Amino acid sequence: MASSDATVLSLDGPLGRRDVRISSPGRVLWPELGITKLDLARYLVAVGDAFVAANGGRPVSLQRFPDGIDGEQFFSKNPPRGAPEYVGAVTVVYPSGRSHPQIVIEEPAAAVWAVQMNTIVFHPWPSRATNSDNPDQLRIDLDPQPGTGFEDAIPAAFELRAVLAEAGLEAFVKTSGNRGLHVFAPIDATREFLEVRHAVIAVARELERRMPDRVTTSWWKEERGRRVFVDFNQANRDRTMAGAYSPRALPAATVSCPLEWGELGDAAPGDFTIESLPGRLQTVGDPWRGMDSRAGSIDTLLSWWDRDLAAGLGELPFPPDYPKMPGEPPRVQPSRARGGGAQSPGEVNTSPRS
């Protein structure tokens, strides 16, 4: 299909119909399956209400692929010039201390517009645009390491659910769309990012105590072994994971899919794709419907953090692009530290997304 061709999709919006123009609708984004840009836009139309319920009203980063999943990619955060009026923005503060406007999706048309801008993966913040400094979601990324897989993340997720329940929090689970699982707990938006990070570390350490042979909080890959890594650094400011119902840039066109806990034991990432999700929503519904009304306090988790501090367990490493943080251990691989060598550029652990 010629690049001059275009298709207009009409969607209902809070202020009436929205017409979203999709240029180059026949451009193939997933070569193995032949899924096109128009197919992706229609997917966002079909799942639009659930997508906005999960990701709307939050700062969001767009992972864009102008030539499909096998081509170049980049992240964009601020609204480009010429963005339609229904694409929102909010000024947020980044770890460096600088501030910048970031895109906010408030209705399905904005998500479809993002597809027009060649977006495939949506990365929402864990905080609301109205209160971007205080997360209202505690997010835990269960990331299987080499030698483990999705099936190893499942028992960790169930035990994590139990740990969170002991802390007074209700857990919700979704596939990452790749090999791992994401466990979310809605929380009161009263604590800033560092405190929420400490709550995540506290629950991660408790999970590791209960499953020491299957779960690890070790930031350095050389120490993880064949265990599921609890990626606590995904709780930091400006660290995000693929949103619920977001496609992934993977050959099977998988989607990060919310699940009922009763489904998890028999689930597999490949079950949830751009092609299967619209029908699933019609038959199963949205397992995360009403999640925001279940918010709880992280006070118990912070008491666990204080307990661990008193026992000598301190701060854990931050991502390599972060400024040096108070109490942070040296950013040097343990094997190099034992050998007395300093860490050289390029040896930092960037912890791949699950």
C-alpha cells in the first residue's frame, strides 16, 4: 500500500466523535504475522476502554518503531508539535532534577493517535498526572533469569500475593508480554518514589527469604543464578514497564495481559496477543476492573524496611544513569570489587526488562 494512502478511524470520545487519521495503514509492523499499522490501530480501538482504564491519566512514554519491530526504535515522552487537542501533557520531574512535559492519554483516540506516531509499546508511570510525584501503584517485576522461564515466575507471583496480603495490600497480576510477570498493588498516593522503592525492596527481601532457591534480589547478574529476579529498580522515578494491554515488540505480537489469579497457573505468554485480546475482553472481561478502588497503605512495608535497616540490610544499587544516592553501595560488580578493580564504563548492569 502506498505511503500516500490513509485510513480514518472514528471513535467515541468524552466530547463526541474523534476522527484519527492512520497514514501508511498497510505498513507491516510484525513481519512474521503480517500485522499492519492499521491492525494495531484497530486493536487499540477494540480494547480502548480497558487500555485507558489501566494506563490513562498517567505520564506515559511511547516506544516507537517507524519501520516495524525489526527496525530502529526510540522513546518519546513529550507531545510533538501538532498533536491533537485530545492528547494531554503534564510536566514531570526526572531523576536528574530537570522537568519536562510528558504525554498523557485520557481517551482511546489518544492511544490510536500514538499508533499513527508509530508507537507499539506504551510505558505508563505508576503515578497520576495530577500527583506525579506520589505513585498510586506499587509495581513488582518478576524477571526470569537464564535457565528459568515464565513457569518459574508463576509460583513466585503466588507467594508474592500472599506476602502483600500480609502487609494489607491486594495484588493484581499481568503477563509482561515476554517471559515475566508484573504484580501490582494499588496504594494510597501519599508517599514519594523513594519511599515506594523502599517498600518494594522490603517485600522483595521478604519474598526472597521465603523462596531463597527460586527468587533473588541481587542486582548484579553474576550473583542471580537460575532464579527469578525481583527487579526493585523498576520502582524508581521515570522507570516504567509495558502497560496493561500494551503490545510488545516481539515476533508473536504478544500483549501484557491482566489475569485473574485463578487463570495464572495455566497461563502462557503466547496465549495473549493482539489478535486474541479483543475476543478475550468480550468473553472474560477486564480482570483489573475496579482495581483503583482497592488502594491500601504501604506503612507495614515501610516498617519492614526499617526492621531490615536495623538488622544491617541497607540501600540497594540504583540504575547506572541515576545520581549517586544516599546510603547506596558502590556501583561495582562484586567480582571486580573482590579483585580490587574499579568498574569501567560499559560494565554496568542495566537489568533487561522482562
